[in-house]
Amino acid sequence: MSREQAGPRPKARRERIDRGVKARSDDVSVLASPRDLAWLLLPRILPLAALFAFPLLGRLTGSYWQAVMINTLVIALLALSWELLASVGLISLGQSFFFGIGGYLAGVLDTQLKVGPLVGIALATPLGAALATVLLLPLLRLRGIYFGLITFALPLLLMRLVETTGALGGTEGMSGLTALPNRTVELYLLIAALLATVAGFRRLSASDRGLVLHALRDNDRAVLAAGFSLPWLRTQAVFWAALPASFAGAFVTHRYQFVGMPAFAIEYSTLPLTSAVVGGTGSFFGAVVGAFLLVPLSELLRGFGSLRVVAYSLVLLGFTLGLPEGIFRFAARKYAQRERVVPLGEGPKCPPPS
């Protein structure tokens, strides 16, 4: 068949956007085009801009949805804590353990030392993480489902201990605590904590120490053979993971001006776990995306009344079966696979030889 019979040659081809960007960024002397920069930066800039702008839109969103946003950020911090523990092979079923300890410490600091909410939260965060780590030290030799079962039982044990002994206010808890200045301060404080946690955990995971910690999940015997101390590595991981959860507990204590046995409620364990699973395990961004999806969704399902749990379970089942990789990884993969039309012969322009 001749060229005339075959028809005109196509003048353009389709290529994946990420491949074109990669081809243009292999040489540091080649500047990316505005289109490539927009493709790379917009998925990062737009969520941050929306996050920082939300506290200023109180008249538009209303106090109710600002309260929902606060709950979402709190669950996101707990989901990040769960994700870091899971990345080192410690599957926790009791994030409310860290949450409750941070909350009670903030209550004690406020009632006994009168340090104020901001100082109290700043002190309760590392102190709560350290106390939780010390209490878990005898259990760090456990792995898998055994560690998960123990962490699931610890919040229940602490609840019964407080109820039986009457310590820390007993069943009535501690009330009348100092409140945070206003709703805007609350939101920006949580946003700053969330961004700091994501940045810190990502930096930790990319470091040499992070590679060793990830190896604990894959083959801890090889890590031990390399001369590392497994208990010390797990202790570090538990402390770092407990920091955002303890912060969340201390924050909620001052937000509601109360701390009691509900600080160990099971929802502070189940929601972070389901958020990480729905968002996509193995990614800190996935844990955050899952929290921002599930918490508002659970509020929207309140209209179902007693059927809310059924509707919520069906949604979780659909995500688990339909998107086992998680919604964040699915969205990132689809975004990278987007195509554009490129004229034939177009390629990165190289500078002329000197």
C-alpha cells in the first residue's frame, strides 16, 4: 500500500504528562515549561491554599463545619501516628491510648500548675509521648496481631483503672479547664501540627534511620544481624508516633475544657485505622486523605439515624473491595497517567554547542 493510499500521516501523538516532565527534567540546564510546573505544583499548592483559607471562611462555612474540620484534623493526626507505627511493623489497634494519655496530662498541667492551654499542650505532647513509650516498653518484643491486641486492650484497662480508683477525677473527669483563645487559633494550630507531622515523618522515612525502621517490618532478623538494637529502634518509632497522637489529645482537652474517660473512647482507635486503610496504607498523604474523606462523610450520614452505621460500613466495604490500594494512590496514579497531545517531532530543546 502506497503512502497516498494509507492516508495522511498523523501530525501529533499522545504521551503521558509525567514522561514528558521527566524527559525535560533529566538535564538540570533545561528549565521546565510553565505547563510542566503547573502540572507538578498545582496538586500541592491547591490543597495547602484551601487548608489555610478555611479558617478565614467562618461566615461562609458556619461554625458547624469548622467543628467538623477540627475533628477531621484530629483524626488525621491520629492516622499519621498509626501509619508510622505500621511502617515499622507495629500494627496498633489502640491509638486512643496515646490520645488519652496526652489529654489527661494536659488536664493535670492545667488544674495543678495553671500553665495555660498553649504551654500545657506544648508540655503534654512530649511528656505524653514519653509516658506512653515507657508503658509500652515491655510490649515492644511483640509483633503483628499480638501487639495489636495488647494496644486494643490498654485503653480499656486505663478506663477501668480510672473508674475503679477514682483517680484523675474518676468517672466525672476534670472540667473547667482553660479554653483556647478562639476557633481560628484552634484551626491554625491543628493545621500547623498536621503539616509539621507530615513533613517530619516524610523526612524521617527518607533518612538512613527511616530505611532501617522500614526494614523492621520487612525483615527484623536482618536488622538484628546488621548490629542494630531492635528494642531501641522500636522505642524510637513508638515515641515519634506518639507525638502527634498525644498532641491531639492535649488539644481536644483544652478545646472542650474537659478530660475524662471518653478520651479513651474506641472511635479514637477505629477512625484513624479506617482512615489509613481507605486513604492507602504505606503513604502519609494517604492517611490524611482518608481522614478528610471519612470524617465529613460520617457527619453527612447522621441523617440516616440508626442506619448510619450500616451506610458507613457499606461505604468502607466499597472502598476496601473496589480500591484496595487506597484512594490517594489511585488518584495519584490516574493523575500521572493523564495524556496530552504533542506534535510529532517535538522534544526538549537543547542549547546550541559552544
